[in-house]
Amino acid sequence: MRRTLLRGLAASALAAVTALPGGAIAQDRYPDKPVRLIVGFAPGGGADTLTRIIAQGLTTRLGQRVIVENRPGADGVLAAQTVSNAPPDGYTLLMGTNTAMVAAPTLRPSPPYDPFKAFTPISSAGQFSMFLVVPATSPARTVNELLAMVADRPDAYNSASSNSASELAMLQLLGDRKVVNARYKGDAQAMIDMLGGQIDMMFTTGTQAPGFVKEGRVRALVTLQPQRSGLLPEVPTAAELGLGKLTITPWAGFFGPPGLPRAITERLSMELQNVLKQADVRERLAQQGFEGYGMSPVSFTGFFRTQYDAFGAIVRQHNLKFE
């Protein structure tokens, strides 16, 4: 009787634990099926390419396929909402960028979600290269010279942007100096117009700037990365130039649905950090103008909050609202 009772109690306890969302048994076996990694941009683009590079490494680390699924639209918001509404079991993850995770919640009159309640931060993926460039014909050879030119005749110059990070970084750089900003759907067309003499300055990505800089067609004045980029190692950082106020960072990171169990969050973060330390992965990402590095969930949450606050401060300062 005693043995029968004990067996019954043990079976009941096991069933209860297994039935819990993300329970101990489920977490110990995680993952036991393929994992979906949602990216909010179309196949073939920069964000999609780097997601697939990391997914290959994560597949090896987890022992299960990590399947990249594209959900483009609304600046990454559709993909983010897909993950936010998914079960918190670790099988639906988001590769989110500052566009969906910071810009959309701060710039839209009706934010689509509260990013700190709608997601579980797992790890950073890294940072996109971004450079401030001017035409080779520009008299400005340094950032200070450019700022002095704009201060003297702000109505004589314009800027270009193709995403929220580049536009807000320019606003942060220029401060009270006002120039007309031309918005583009992509950096490529903006760069064409700069080469044609129609654009005076812009922040552009590492996929666009290096080739034109090396050809002598544009001049790069500063990088937004925290250290000099291997793509253009001669270009100084904002900190080196005393421009510490340039706090906008174009980044990407991994998120899960809200309520993702701690054990799964930490496992995923650890494996992602290991993938991003691999020399071959870092080299392939660098070829895309992306510096890969992982963070613990705690560190990534802090970084995420810092970027959210930086975007919000600029939005409030300039009274910006985008549809």
C-alpha cells in the first residue's frame, strides 16, 4: 500500500511539472524540435543574411534546426507581433532590430506594443556599421568642419536618411542646426543622389560606404560603432572626436515571447554568445558590415533600455511622430 501510494504521488508530481508551461521536464529536453527564428525583412537583405549566418551556427549548438522565417512589413512590426503572441516555449524567436524594437514604439502616435512587456530579451546579435559620409567634393574634412558649415548657412545644405536610426543620429549630431532631410526607401538610391551632387551628408551602412570611400567618391567622417570598424579603420569613432552625445546605435538582437522561462532564456543566450564568438561567423558577418557580439539577458536588457531612452529623448526634443 505504502509503495503504491508513493508511486501515485510521484506520478502526480511528474504530470504536474510536465504540464506546466516551460516546466522543468520540458526545459531539460529543450529543444526537442525545430526552432522558428522570425526576421522582419525580406529575403536577401542585410538583416536576413546575417540572421541566416547566425541560425546556421545556432542549429549546430542546439542540435535542432533553426528555421529562418521572413515576415516583412511595417518596419519589422509584423514579425515582432508574431513572436510576441507566440507561446513562451522557446520555439518561436525574433531577430529584432532597433527599427521594430525602439523606433516603432517611440516614433508612432499609437505604439504597436510596449517592447519591455511584449518580449523577453535574450541576447544582442551585434551592431550594424554606420558612417557619416559627405561627397568627396565637400569642403568638410572633419565633423567639426561640417558642423561649422551648417551653422553658418543651414539653408544651403541637406541630408538623407533611409531608416530611423540614420535620421535620428543626424538630428542628434546637428542639434539646433537645421537642414532639410530627404527620406529614401534605401541607402542605395540616397548614395546615388549623393554621388550626383544632390545630397550633402548622410549616415549610411557598411554595405554602402566602404566601396565609395575607397574609390575616393565620398569621404567618411565618423563611425557610430563603439570602436573603429575593420571596414574603414581610418575613420574615427564619435568618442575619439569628443562626440559622446552620438548615442544612437543601429543594432540587432534576439527576443522571445513574454514569459519565456529563465532556463530557456539563459540556454539560448549562452548558445548565441558562443556562436557569435566563432571566428568564421564573425568574419562572415563582418563582410555584411555587421559586428557580431552577444550579451547576457541582463546586459542586453540594459543596452536595450539605454537605446530606447536615447531614441525617446531625441523624439521628444524634436517633437517627432511618424506614421
